[in-house]
Amino acid sequence: MNLYKRALVVGKFCPLHLGHQLLLDRARQACEELLIVSYTKPEFPGLDPARREGWLRALYPQATVVVLDDGRLAALCAARGVAPRSLPHNELDDGEVHRHFMGWLCWTVLKLPVDAVFSSEGYGPGFAQVLGECYAKSPVAHVSVDQARTLVPVSGTAVRLDPHGQRAFLSPLVYASLVTRICVLGGESSGKTTLTAALAAHFGTGWVAEYGRQLWESQDGVLAYDDLLKIGREQLEREAQAALQARRWLFCDTSPMTTFFYCVEMFGRAEPELARLAEHRYDLVLLCAPDFPFIQDGTRRDEDFRARQHAWYQQELARRGTAYVDVTGSVRQRIEQVAGLLA
């Protein structure tokens, strides 16, 4: 039996950790409806609203999730016909400002009054009291969850300082989104697959093989037009799955941009979805230079094609405004170059 009609949990969730999830799980179990609000001003690098919203919606699909920055809040107010306000500042505004902001948000903007507040902080009782006296005009309960941090001994500050060292306190979904994804591109016989595997071994993490090559081999060197979109989709799906097991970095042998190149090369056209997949962003892009003799393994075109493909990558990355790093020399020299970038 649910104790409350609608419970509220407010937090930065920067990032969302298992302590937050304990709080959210307790609230979800005790109410008919769960309202989750996340805001922070200023924002923390790499923990933007879209990323936080993605975590919360994936892990709490039945909850009402509202993740705000000033732009999102202004848009929400405009849609509801409410005069906008600015978000309270983490340090410059006191607790009373934050409490009244949340009352205004729930009752005036969202029109989702609450009868309980769940928190793991000392401010919780006062927060509930303000909501009850100023907005609900009836008591709003406060439920404290693990305020002493004995059940889940972690804090957002600790995780932000060392997310990889605090990995045990993050769900796989959250940690995967914090993994640095590095894409290795290059023309045929430019050493990209060798380098990708070597980098993964050097850094003690995983890598994602080129699915297009695997499918091509399994089909005796024949690819149909529809196969190319399948390759683009599957490549990204395999990256997502590999990130769940990666350690700090994930090295990706090629990307859907390569699939787009081959689709146009082979068929003179590409599906719009494949073009969109080709826009997929990585934290770092490495472009292998064709600076050693071309090796024909029976599956490749020729040295002129390799040069043309390399030039296409350069032009296309520049057109997209995607920064990249040229890697040159032997495998060992390339690993040293990348290690310097990731130090």
C-alpha cells in the first residue's frame, strides 16, 4: 500500500550514483507517483541536463522527470504561460530561496503538488515544512533516507573527483556514459585495426571491432545496399554494449561515418538514417596516416584508393567541424602519441 500520493525528490545528480538511487527507490516504493527534479547552477562539466535526464528516464521510466537549466526552465514557463524565473545558484542563494523555488515550480509551473519529500540531507525537514505551510496549506511529510551515508558511503563530490575510482558506486548505465570513447579511422591498410587492439591492450580496457568487415567476411565478400544501414546501427549498438564493460576508455575500430563512405562508394547513395548515424560524436578521433607501404591481403583495393579514402576523411571531418588527431609512425610510436594525449 502506498503511503503517499506524490513524492518529490530533488537533486543535482551530478552524476547519479547508488546513494541517489537508494533514495529514489525508497520514494518510488512509498508513493503512487514520483516526481524527480534535477538542477544545478552552475553546471558541472560533462554532466549536462540531457545526460542527467537520460539516466533518470532510463532508470525510472514511470517517474515524472524534470531536469532544468535556465533555458529549459524558460521554455517550460513559456509553454505553461507562467512568468519565468532564474534557477537559484548553488552557493549564492540560501536554502530558503531553493525551497520557495521548488514550491513555485511544483504548484505553479508543473501543477504537481506533493505530499511527501524524500531526502538524504539535513535540510529535508525544513524543506517539507515550507512546502506544507506556503504551498500545500497542509502538512507535507519528510522521509529521511540514509542521511549518515552508512548504507551507501558515497557523495557526488567524491564521484566527480574520481568517477573511475568510484565506479562501484555507479550503475553500469551511468558509468558507461562517462567512459571516454575514442574512434580510430583510417583508409585501407593504414593500421587502424592493429592500433585499436593495441591501444585497448595498452590501457587495459575493451575495444569494438569493425562489424562491417565481419559481416562482409561472413557473406563471402558480398554486401547488399540494405546491409550498410544494418552495419551502421549494429556498430553503435556494439559500442553501447562494450561501454558497459569498459574501463575508463573504449577504443572503437571505425564508425558509421566509414559505413556511409562505403555505401556511397559502392551504391552512389545512402539512406538518410545512415547519414544521421555518420554524425555520431566521439570524445576523441584518431586518423591513421597512410605512412607505410600498402599491404594487399586479398580483400583491399589499392594504394590509390587508400590515399583517396584518407583525403575523404580529412575533408569530411573538417566539414563536420570534428577535431581529430593524426597518428603516425610505427604501432609503438602511435601508442606513445595517444598515451600522451590521454595522460
